Amino acid sequence: SNSNIAFIGLGQMGSRMVNNLVKHGQKPRVYDVVPAALASVNGAIPCSSAEEAVDGANVIFTMLPTGQVVKNTVLGEKGILRKISKNALLLDSSTIGPQIAREVFEAAKAKNIRFLDTPVSGGVLGAEAGTLCFMVGGLEKDCKEVEPILLHMGARVFYCGESGAGQITKLCNNLIFGVTMVGTAEAMNLGIKLGLDSKVLTDVINVSTGRSFTSELYHPVPGTRENAPATKNYDGGFSVELIAKDLGLASEAALSINAPVFLASASHQLFRTMNTYGLGKKDFSVIYKFLEGVVNK
Ligand code: NAD
């Protein structure tokens, strides 16, 4: 339990993951470009740069918005790869797709640094509760070694295969999550506009074949689920920008093997359109309001 952990990126997910590391007795060195985010975590050691955070660490996490940011942070001019100790384990839990994950893996390997792609599912609720599901790509022995630390933040760890396999797994999951959100919001908007009671419709769906994580826990209609972002003015949660990114990554991955992804593409375009309407920072369940035609930014 005496790992020297560094954690970079303290947003919706990262801040909560760090809180759980602290709860399990770790004292991670942390960094975020936004000072307010840096101040939000108690019991960790705030650092003034990513380089400072990774100094002396043997397990380093990144939880950043996009692949480009991960690339800059790890491989860039001031990238942490130059500062990380040999044989240390670098783990990226962001959703960035398999291509950049493999690029980072190879660059790390060339410097005798071990890299795993370790994207997560479970959202902010899972991050808060420490019940995330980790999907791991890279060397299996590295996965085994770091599993106890991952279990400080998550309930399940799956070794998915070689470098990039964690990312591919995550994209497949989020394809379903994105498409299901669109479908659930469409159905709820249809039913409510045709005069149905939202609660009764939801209760029926949740004991019928239309049920999903979305209808059960992440319901897009405000007031239906106490802890869902929809009930909190669509703030917090998983942003439109990020699901659009993930569906784009899924489409890109599909293109590389010519697999058809009709619904991923349609959903991708929908969320991108919502982005242009200024909804990029809202939780993606705001698709319900968008379809309803009543949009509160
Ligand atoms: P977020 O935007 O809330 O957090 C990202 C954090 O990174 C921010 O605090 C930002 O200030 C920081 N950051 C940006 N550039 C930086 C840099 N150069 N150096 C240091 N910090 C920097 O995003 P999030 O919701 O926490 O998601 C993070 C990643 O996890 C994304 O790839 C997302 O797709 C994925 N993810 C999100 C969820 C979710 O429900 N929110 C669930 C699973 C996976």
C-alpha cells in the first residue's frame, strides 16, 4: 500500500478517483491546469506542474479530456515521459481511442516505462462510490500488479488484451450508452408529448424490454431519478462534448476495419449538433430537452 502515486487531471472523474485513493490511505501527488480543480481535493499533495507531480512516482495516472491533451501531457515538449522513473507504471484512464493509446505505449516502452490503457465506466456516480469498471489494455502482468490500486477506485478490473484493447472495449460500451440515451430520450419525448405520464411510462419501461442503465439510473427526464444529472439541470455528469468525442472515436475505429456503425454515426452527429447549440458542457442526457425543443443553457 506504499506506492508513490501521481494523478493528473482532476475534473468530474479524476477528483472523485483521487478522493477514493486518499480514503484508502494513499497520498497522491496531483496536478490540474485549473487551480480550482487542484484546490478541490483534500488529503492529496497539490503540485504546480505535471512534471512536479510525477517526480519520484512509481504509479502515474492521467484522467484528461481528449487524446490530444494526453499526447501533449505525456509526449509533448514538457511531457512527463521525460521525467518519469524507469520501470514506473503510467496509466491513462481517459477515453482516447486505441490509436493514441498504442502510440503512448510504444513511446513509453522505448524509455523503459510501462504503459496501460485503463479507461473506466461507471460515470461520476461510479467514480464517487469507488465502483468503476476498469478496462485494461497492455501487458497482463502489469495489469495484475496495479490491480490492488485500481480496486481503490473501482469494483471490477478486466484485462482486455494488448495495448489499446481497453480503449476498444470502452468505445464499444460507450457506443451503446450514447445510442441508448438517444433512443430513451426519443421514446420519452414521444410518450410525454402524446399525453403519457412520465413516471408510469418509466416504470413500465423498467420492467420491460426497453430498460437499460439509462432508463433505470441515468434517466434523461428531469425529476425522474434523484441522482441523475437531468434532475440537476443537466450539470455535472458526462458532457455532450465527451460523448460526441467517444462516438467519433468509435466511428474512426470502425472505419479502420470498414465495420458499419449506423447508429453511432447518427448519434455522433446529433450530439455534435447540440454542441453547436451551446450545450457542449451539459450532461449528454440533455438530448431529451433538445428533442423536446426546450433548451435551457
Ligand atoms: P473533465 O473535463 O471534467 O476533466 C478533465 C480535467 O483535465 C479538467 O479538470 C481539466 O482542467 C484537466 N486538464 C485539461 N488539460 C490539462 C492539462 N494539460 N494538464 C492537466 N490537467 C488538464 O472530464 P471528465 O468528465 O473527468 O472525463 C475525463 C476523461 O474520462 C474523458 O476522456 C472522458 O471521456 C472519460 N470519462 C468520463 C466519464 C464521465 O462520466 N464524466 C466517464 C468515463 C470516462
